[in-house]
Amino acid sequence: MAGEDNKSIEENSTTKHTNKHERGKMRRFLPQIISNYCEPSRTKMSFRTISSWCSCGWWLILLLLVSCQSLPKVPNINLETATSLPFENGAYTYVFADAKKARPIINLLPIEELNNKETRQLLDRTRFFAIALFPQGSGRRYQIVAQGSYPSSNAALAMSANKNWQKRRSGSGGKYWYSPDSGVSVLIGASHAYAAASYSSEPFEPFTPPPGVEVPKGFNDFRKGSPLSCWIASPLVLLNKMFAGLPVQSVLNLYFNLSPAPEGKYEAVIRLQFENTSHTKGMAVLITLASGFSSDPLLSAFLTNPPVVNGTALDIRSTPLGEKEIKALLKLLI
């Protein structure tokens, strides 16, 4: 009996030592597990790594279950047919882009975050996205909604293990992740991702519940087939810069899109919408007359082709634009 008791004590001691050893291995390998989950391209793993994963698998499964249970619910929206967007009002430009077709143009956008490694990885998984850009005085920077295929569970796992991300509750009762260091808020689901950034220390919620911002009449038809397009919320400020001296006070909307042209260039179209056809035709005459007096290369690119009247809309098509002209144009619009 004494021998059996001693054997039991030794087994308990060994079990405690083993459990302690397993927890130590878990702490040691968890960062590696998270790193591999968040970087799908790292597919080669040694036998030792796989064995270590198996030894602490029950910890990983538990952590994944907790992360999935706490994952915020992400609303779905079809961006290609949407008549409203989950954005706040007050932005000066709303941009739509086909992530694959517009990739060369996206690289030229004056948005710093689009050039970092994490964003490029998300863009690789994105099919379509929309951005709302806000004036600095509003305190907000931007809101983004993207449609694609995303590793939502992996993202939740990574953010749960990163002290730079905090889980916050939105005013509508949902949850999202917020980084005080960057001022960025994110909400990631399997098919949709939302992000927002602010100029201040106050979090800007990534998702705005309905009604959001209404897509202007005719814009969805105008942007069909274009890799990148946008509408300007307050067109008069922009038009007074572009067409200084011309009476543009009756313009209701300004739409813009880019389409591929030969030799890797793009053609741009600006559509101005007016209250009536008389204003549209009058503006067409003025732009035609002004075409011979412009000394600005970018403006001249839009004045070379005669404007086209289409009911209450006036289409102004540019000559093919290279990278330098597109950069200048995007800086003006965005």
C-alpha cells in the first residue's frame, strides 16, 4: 500500500510538472501560431513546430472558440448595387473602386494607409470597396467599407493577442476594434471589412447604421465598368478651381470616373448635372469657348474634346492621361 501511495504521489507530481511544461510551451509558441495564422503565405512548417502545435492544441481551440464568440457581427452590403452606404454625412468625396482593376490607380491615391503591408494584404482579398473622405475640421479622416473574402477569425485572434488593439462598443450596441496609437477602428467579417480613422483621440466608429449616405441619382449607372469613380459632395468649390471665371453656380452634382486607355494610360470623364437643359447647354458653350485660352496642362486635357450634352448632364472627357496627370487629378479631387 505504501508503495502504491508513493507511486501515486510521483504520478501527480509528474502530471503537475507536465502541465506546467505545456503551459510554458503555449506561452512560447502562441506568438508563432498567431503569426502563421495571420500570414497565409507562410505555409512551410517544421515537424517540431507541428508537434508543438499539437501539444498545446486544446489551448488554441479554446482561444479560437472564445475569439469567435466575441467576434463582432458584421453587416453585409452589395457595394456594386447599393443605393446607400454605411457612412456618416459630411464627407467631401465618396470614392468607389474595383480593387483588382484599379490597383495601379489605388497606388497613386494620397492616402498613406493604403501603402502599408497590412492594407496591401487586405486589398489582395478585396473585390470592391468604397471610401468616404472627410475635411480635417470635422475631426474625421475617412470611412471604408470593403467587400471580399477575409480571415475574420484569424484577425480576431491576432487583435485579441495585441495590446495595441482594444475592443469597443458602438453606439448601436455592436462591437469593433480600436487602436489608440493609429486612431483607426476596424470591423472585419468573412465577406466585409469596415474601417475608420479620426484626426483626434476620439474613436470614429467604422460602421454607420442605416440610413447612412444615399448614393446620388444616376451615379451607379455612371460608374458601371469604371475601375475607379467618385462623386463630390460640394462640387462648386472644386469647379471654381478648375474653371475659374465660368459661371458654375447652377451645378447640382459632379461625378468622376477613370477608364483604361491605350499604352497604360487612362481617360477621365467629369459629369456635371444641372437643374435644367438650358443651363447644361449654356455651360457646354462656355467650356468650348474657354478651350482656346487655357494654359494649364491638366485643364487643357479636359478642354481638348468638345463637351457632350446628355439631357441635364454635361460630360467632359479628357485626353489619355499618364501617371503624372492622374496624380495631379486625384490630388485635386481627393
